[in-house]
Amino acid sequence: MPEPIPFSQALRERTRVVHEKSEGAVFMQDLMAGRGSRDDYVRLLAQHWFVYDALEEAERCSPMTLSSPRSSLPS
């Protein structure tokens, strides 16, 4: 049986590629360089709220570790 890993570690490993791609998006580059508007930032936060709400709910409902072999992580 694979050794359990912390949920935060599994999430970081499984979303790394997508996260790195999003950092290269023109929208994110503009926002981070101060070229985005306040409304752009508010919309981004509103989109992220649903993601973080789901993550917090999952944390409340399940153990903090996953028993997933590292070899099954998407690349």
C-alpha cells in the first residue's frame, strides 16, 4: 500500500503544471504587472472563491492525507 501523503502536498503536485501554465497567461501577467483593473482582480477572486470553498469543504469531510501512489499523479 502506498505511503499516505499530506493533502496539501498532493494538491500542489497534481496542479503544478496547470498552475505554471496559468502564470504565463496574458491576463495573469498583466494583473501581476499592475496593468489589470480592480474589476479584473475582483473577478479573479470571485472565481477562486468557489475553488477554495470546495477545498475547505473537502478538508472538513475527509482525512488530511491521501493514499495515492506518486506514479499515478498526472504530468
